[in-house]
Amino acid sequence: MTNNSIKKIGVLTSGGDAPGMNAALRAVVRACKYYNISSIGIRQGYEGLIQNDMIDLGPRSVKNIINQGGTILKTARSEEFRTKEGRQKAYDNLLQNEIDALVIIGGDGSFTGANIFHQEFNVPFIGVPGTIDNDIFGTDFTIGYDTALNTVTEAIDKLRDTATSHDRVFFVEVMGRDAGFIALNSGIASGAQDILIPEQKDSVEELCESLERSEETGKKSSIVVIAEGEQLGGVYEIAKEVKKRHPEYDIRVTVLGHIQRGGSPSCHDRVLASRLGIAAVEGLLENKTNLMAGIRSNKIVFTPIEEAIKKHNEIDAELIKVANILAI
């Protein structure tokens, strides 16, 4: 470790919460203690920076949180931080609290804010990707994604019991904004008949043909998983269009919503968050800045924050083929 100028690191969680954020926070705080530097928690994301809402943290401050969902520091969207005046207030509070560098746990919106802050005030920071959507470039997995997948798969398994009992077609909307990672992977894992994602050009006609084919082979019930950013107009609109063409179908719609963002993080997310939190601290101490800590091929990597923001992870074409084969 070479950077002796860093004596105190501030850490915040920003944007939508994701299971494993607390595990990442815990790792940051304990890595700071390991390398004999101070750590301070900033509540309510960037809003806490502006309002000077901070708390000194030590190894015992973060005990028993590795298994908790959400974030003990809370998170909020800050309109004021979008303004130059708001960022100036935030910077003044950093100086007042003698904070030398920041670890930002969040998604692309959080990283965009950090990037602007760095450009204006040259504050060293490293981002840690925490979002269930898995849509951030520079890491194979984001913190919270694995837990969300398990939550969705478990929910669809339960819906299947009802679908089978009543010979129903269930349309299930899952989160992911403009990214179909949750829909595609949970759809494969739960044996969905069809999976509609923003990355593919889907049509109601093709969906109906798929349902008709499955009916011809003796299938009496079906699950269709739909990403919330799907281009066909949303899950209710899609269900309505299918019902028009097939009034005989007993169709039900389930929107899983924010249940996907909560819950105790999976083992995978706890380990990932722990590794990335430590990597962020070590990166700052090695004079790295304006980067995101991620994982690729099970190795820690650092990606320029602008790449992490502008580029997007792409859907694996092989997975789409797997989904099509298994839907026969």
C-alpha cells in the first residue's frame, strides 16, 4: 500500500437498495481497520453528504449485518446533488469531516454523480456495483443480482403450483428496467414457456404461437416471464392482447415488484460484496480513483467509471438458445 495521504474513507449506499449492500459496507469498514485508517458512514446517500449526516464506523459498528438485506446507512435519491451548489455543500462537508476518499456502493446513477463530483473537486473514489439488475459493465455480477434471482425463482415455483392446479397461464413481470438478465435466468431456472426481454424483438403473435404449440403437445398450464422494460407495452397489455386472441385461456398476471429487492443476501452475494468492498479500499490506498471494482472470471478487476456507466453488459446468446430449446 502506497498512499499515506488517505487517513479516512467515507462510504455511502446510493440508488435502489440491493441485498448485499450491508455486506459490502461491513467489508469496507473492516478493511479500513485492517489498514489502520478511519471510516465514516454517510447516511441517505448523497443527501447525507449535503446534510452532513454522518457516523463514525468501526468493526463493531458493522457486526451482525452481513446477513441483512437493505442498507443500514439508508439510501435516497438527491435532487440537490444534481446541482453545482449541492455538490459544493457536499464537498465542504467532506473537508469539514476530513474525509480523503469515498467508496460509493450503488448503480450507474450513483456512479454518474460520483464521476461529476470527482471532475469538479478531484475527490478520489471507487464504485462498488450494487444493483439487482446486473446491467453494469465491467463486472460479471452485481451485488444483489443472485439473491434477486433466487427470490424470483422461488416465487415462480409457487405460482407454478397454482397454474398447474387450475390449468392457467401466468404472466409474471420481473424487475430489470431495460435489462433482461433477471427475466432470462429466472425464466430458464423455473421452466418458463416463454421469456420476453427488452434485448429481443418479441411479438404477441410469436408468444401466442409458442403457447399454442405447448398446448398441442399436451401442456395445460404455462408460465410466461416478462421483464418490466419489455417493449410490447407492459405485462397487462400483453396479457390483454393474448386474451383477445385466445379467450379460452385462463390468464392471471403477477407483478413481483419490490419483493425482488429485499431479503437476506445469498452466500454468493455476501462473498461478492465482501470481496468488492475490500478491493475498493485497497484500490484507493494504491492511488486508484474514478474506477469501479468488479469481478470477471472470478478475479477482481477495475473498470474506468465512465465505461461502467456508458457501456452495458450484453445478454448471452447461448442462454437465449437454452431457453428456446427447453420451452419445447
